[in-house]
Amino acid sequence: MACRNLVSSNMGIRFRVPLQKLHPLSRAIHHRYSGNGNPQRTPHRTAARYFTSMSRLPMRPPKPPPGSGGRSYQQQRNFWVARLAARLLRLRYILFGTAVGGGYTAKKTYEEWKDMLPDFSDYNWVIPDFVWELSEQIDLGEYKLTKALPEMEEISESVDQLQEELLRTQLKYQRMLERLEKENKELRKVVLQKDDKGIHQRKVKKSLIDLYSEVLDILSDYDANYNTQDHLPRVVVVGDQSAGKTSVLEMIAQARIFPRGSGEMMTRSPVKVTLSEGPHHVAMFKDSGREFDLNKEEDLAALRHEIELRMRKSVKEGQTTISLSVKGPGIQRMVLVDLPGVISTVTAGMASDTKETIFSISKAYMQNPNAIILCIQDGSVDAERSIVTDLVSQMDPQGKRTIFVLTKVDLAEKNLASPSRIQQIVEGKLFPMKALGYFAVVTGKGSPGESIDAIKDYEEDFFQNSRLLRDGMLKAHQVTTKNLSLAVSDCFWKMVRESVEQQADVFKASRFNLETEWKNNYPRLRELDRNELFEKAKNEILDEVISLSQVTPQHWESILQKKLWERVSTHVIENIYLPAAQTADSGTFNTTVDIKLKQWTDKQLPHKALEVAWETLQEEFARFMAEYRGKDQDDIFDKLKEAVKDESIKRHKWNERAMDSLRVIQHNALEDRSITDKPQWDAAIYFMEDTLNSRLKDTESVVRDMVGPDWKERWLSWKNRTPEQHIRNETKNELERLLKLHDDHTAYLANDEVTTVRKNLEGRSVEVDPVLIKDTWHQLYRRHFLQKALSHCNLCKRGFYYYQRHFVDSELECNDVVLFWRIQRMLVITANTLRQQLTNTEVRRLEKNVKEVLDDFGEDMEKKTQLITGRRVQLAEDLSKTQKHTQLKSYGT
């Protein structure tokens, strides 16, 4: 394991020393199961090598081997002093039995302090001279006294004096170390600030911890088939509800960043916190660009509120992980995951499966074989009430990756009748749970308004005056959150270095398989992930939209004129031309036409024209996209393009202000009856003839469907009429005889005429309904009228001369040709007006809508996932993710 070389220390503190003077000297994690693998170094110094600021100082030069000629006089004197103290204390024990306790205490204290100090050979001036004189009186070779010894009382006083001198020396250099650490921290902050402001003209890469955290985020959504996400280390913070998990994390992050509560469950979903060093103390969410200044109370309040909102949203969406990064001077680099507190009972307001959900989430994170479990236990309550210790023991029975933290030690010392119980806890003797290390911390007095600095001062003051430390129940390296964070960070990075290399091999194999699949299936295509494909499709769609502006005016006007006439032709024939043609003279005809055209223009025509224009724009847009798609384009974009087209059209609103001006233009065009030349007259004749022929053809088709097949079809195609078609045919024959008798019959049958037709049919044994008679008459009269109109149109082909003379002295009247000329001119002018509005306004507005839709889709990852799909996309996504992991390996290892 990465943290096995973290060793224990059995050294006790028997005298009162300020805590802030001690903790940098020993920060090793107490480990009952690790031995000292270096016999030349004491266990305490091995620990200090890894966890104290002393590790940044030059190492003590090694002593030459015995028998070498390079032994210095100072080394000899050190050795003589040690032998002298040992022999004198033994002799004193033999001779003065009543002083056994005092002599033993002095010897033990001296030896322990000697072992914990670095090499002070350069500071021998502190040792009184008489000690060096005593060393010359001892025969080391035969272990006998060669000269007379001073009085035992003087030796005892000398040892006490030596002890005091050593303590003063230690404190002096401890203050020097703290001052150097503080200066180093300030210098690092200045360097980081310079880099942050861009003073160093170089590209600043992402820090290792940020890159590692990004990989964890990517892997959280990665395909579970590759089985990689749960093998990378992170620090998992678990504990019972209200045990102080969040407070410990806040002390490590050096800011009160989480919502506060009194006895209620505040952590509702997993929160991944990435800690790193930086010039400014700030926090930021993974999916947001906003930075929260943790030195400002209003930003802290906003951050806590945002975390609470995200937690509530996460609970609704199924316990998704919230990713938060915290940077600041002096913060230890690591990735922690704060899990909801383990509960024993579901209370009111909670979901019925809350307890099981918390257990499953905790197990899912802790079962990662490389996860460091930070087990938080409330020291102010009975240890037997703990739930989380059993859960941790199940996931890590050997305790090889568990760090135990006892919180609220101040309350525990105050409330417990037996303080030795705390010692049992931090030594791992009270719980069946095993751990890599044990720590005791104090995270405040319980007030939510306390600052981090105030909590730190209170914590150090407590341990400075605590009998737990004074009586040796706790070791100096086992207390304060500062020592805890240093130990956890060191263990985390050792675990990362080991696991990243291992996981890199797994990713290499996965990437090889993915690359092989890509080469076999898509040999001529680049590996574009979903975001890259979206950008490519976005450019294609914008090119297609721009093509709309290249449509010629003639094309626009031709399409608009044709579609508008298709939309209004039925109304013109049925509601204007046919009623006006029933009049007796030309004056009445023109008056009827003018009235109906005015009504039509005021109410319907402008709306119909705008509908036609909008539909034409949509059809042209769709046509360009379809034509562009046919030019060897990638069909993977089809769903995206269709969605963009539909959403853009949905958002587009036609400019209704153009309707009023269009109404005026159409009204003026229809009021004009002045045909200026023969080509215009011929064009009107052609337009009228084409329209009437089209209508006649449609009418004949309707009549043929009504009466069924004629005798040729019945004999040649073996078709028969239905009973209804037989009745229709008999009714048609009877009505045709009526039309032959009355060629100028009106458009409607009189009631007596309907009765006559019905009786005539009954005489031939044909029962017919009056409604059927009128319906059949309508189609027959339309056909009769259109045939007469076409004959009249042929006569008017030579009528332009008479038109110029206003049909004076002529029996020919061609007012219907003038009507169709007015309609035709209105269509031309309307198409021109709509074309100008399309090219000048609506096409640009549609382009803007398309860009907005593409921007919205680009920010919506869920939308892109829905619209850009397929194995090719998923394969490219997997290749991109494995590439990022490979970058992490090359960057970090």
C-alpha cells in the first residue's frame, strides 16, 4: 500500500510545551502494523522526514563507521556524555534506592528528548564545560570509572540544568523554523500571484490536481463497460450524522463553505471538493464560471446558498455528484468527497429509502480499492453508538486505507469520567475497526458564526492546555486539523502515483481496442467527438441558410405568384367571377366585381399573401438543406438539421407591420382597369384561358367520379356502376336536357324545377333526393358555364381594339378579360412586394433565429446527445476520454 511506510511513534509528552512549537516536528500517522525498516534512524525521525517542515532542511550528515580515523572530538564528547549519564544513573539506582523514581525519570526524559532532536553538533556551546570534563574521566574500553565521581546531588542538578538548556535550544530553533515556513508561504503566494497576472510570459498549464479532478469528472460519466472510474484514488469522508464531517472538511479547505444546520442532515448528496494551492482564496463549480471570494462574507453566503440549491436538485435527479474546487494559499492538494451522514432512523420529511440510499452511496465510494477512507467519529458521544465504524470495517477490514478522526475532543475531555477512554480510541483499542492512523481534532465550539482562524486558535489553545497531551494520552502528531490535512494529502498523492500508472495501462489497452474498431469501421473519417461534430454541422447549416440570400428575385417572384394563385383561385372563380357573370349587363358585372374585390382585399387577401410568403420561405429553406445534404454530406447530421430547421421556423414571427402596406398596394392594383397594350391583353387572355381550362378539367373529373364509368370503360375494362352512381347518372341526364332547353339558365335551380326533375326520375323508377339533384346540378352548371366562358374567351382574343373604344358599336363585351387582367396584375405586384420583404427582412431574421437555435443547442449537452447519435459518435467520445486520461498519466507521472 502507498501509505505503509507511515510509521508510529510511541513517544509521550511528559511536560507542558506549547502545541504550535511541537507539531511540525512530528506528523507521522500512528500505524500499529508498520515496523521501522531503517535501523540507522529512530522511528520518530523517520516520521519527521515525511511530515514535518524539517524535511525541507538539509539532512544531517552520516556519521563515519566505527574504527575510522575521521571521528571528531565533538562526536566523542557526545558519546561520552551519553555513557556517563547512563552509568551514573545506574550507580545511583544501586546506591540510593530511595531516589529510584527520580533518577529513572531523568534518564528516560533525557533519552527521549535526545532522540527527538535533530543533530545539534554545531551548537555544543550550549552544553556546560564541566560535562566535557566529566567525559574524560570515563574508561569506555573497560566500562569502569577511572577517576573519582562528584557528588550524586550535583550530577542530578547538572542533568536538570542540561534538560532545561536543551528545551530552550529546541524552542529557539523551533521559532526559527516557523519563521522560515511563514516566509516561504508568503514567497509562494507572491510567485503564484505573479503567474496569475501573466508576468511570466509563458503558457500556464493546468495544475496536476485540477487535471486529475477533471479526469474524475469525465470518468464519472464514462462507459461502465471499461470499469475504470472506481479505481482512481480520492479521499472519501464518511461518518455518522452530525459527527462533524463537514466541519473537518471546512477546516482543511480553510473556509466555511457548506450550509449549516442544527442537528439536521445538511449534506444531502455527494460533494466532490478539489483542493489546490493558489494566490487567492476562491471557490468555483465545475459547470460555472463564477468565482466566489472566500474572504468575503457575502460570497460565502452565496456559495452556501448555491450548494444547498444544488443538493436539493441532486436529490430530485438521483444523487448526482456536485463538483466544487477550492484554491487558496497554503491549502494541501487533494480530492475529497463529502458523503451524506450515516443515519440509523428515517425521520419526518425524509424519503422512506433515505437510510438505504446513504448506505449504498457510501459503500459505492468506499469499495474503491484505492480510495482513502476518512472515518469521522464524534468524540462527545459514546463510541458504542457509532454506526459508521462497522460500515468502514466491512469495506476495509485490515485498515490499510482508513484514517480515523475523533472530533469534538474538547467536549469529550470535559464530559468523560475516564479520559483514558479517549486514548483507547485514538490507539485503535476500543473499536474492532483497524485504521492506518488515528487523529484527534477540535473544529469549533459549535457556533455557526465562528471563523476558521478563531477555530484554529481555539483548537491549539485547547490542546496546549489539555491533560490528554500533557499526560501522554495523545501524541503531538495525532492532534490538530493541520497535522491531519498534511498526513491525508501525503497519503493521497502516494496512492495517486501508484494507481495512475496502473490505470494508465488499463486505458492504453482500452484505447487500442477503440482505435482498432475505428480504423476498421471508419478508415477515412477523423475522430470527431460530439462537440466537434456539432461545430461541423453548425457551419454547414449556417452555409445553407446563407444560400437563401443568393436566390434570384425572378425565382422568388415566380414561386410566390404561382403559390398565391393556387391559394386564391378558388375564391376568385367561385365567389367573384361566377356571381358577377350572372348579371344582365356589363355595368352590373363591373359593379359586382368591384364590390367583391374590395371586400376580399380588406379581409382575406393580405393574410393569404403573407401565409404564402412564409410557407415559401420555409419550403426554400428546407429545399436548400435537402440539396446540401445530397452533396456527399454526412447523414449523422440529419436529425440535428431537422431539429434546427423546425425550431427556427417555430421561433420565427413574420413582421405583421407589412400587412397594412401590402393591403394598400393590392387595393390599388385591383382598382386599375387600364390595359395599355396588346401584349397585356393577350397575357390576360392566356391567363384566363389557362385558368378556365384547369377548372373545367377538374369539374369534368368530379362529374366522371359521380356518374361512374361510361359504356366504353364498362365493356373494355369490365367495370360497373354502383347503385349511387347509377342514380347520379340518371339525374345528370335529366339535368342536361334541362340545360339544352335553357342555355342561359342561372346558377341555381328553382324549387319547381327540382320537383319536375324528381318526378321525371320517379317515372323511370329512380328514387332521388332533392339534395342530390342540387349537388349534381352544381357540378353540371359549372361545367356548362366554364365551357361557355372558354368560347367567349376565344372571341375576345381579337377584342383589344373594341376594348380601346370601350366596346362602342360592338356586341362583344370582354369585361371578364379585364377582371382576369386585374387579378393577374395584383399577383405580379404582390409577389414583387413579398419578395422584397423576404430578401430584405425575413431571410435575415431567419438566419438570426438559426444562429440562436444553434447557440442554444450548443450549450445543451443533453440536446446534442439526443440529436447526434450513433456508434461512430460514441466511439469518438470514448477515444477522446481515454486521450485525456493518457494526458494525465504523462503529466503527473
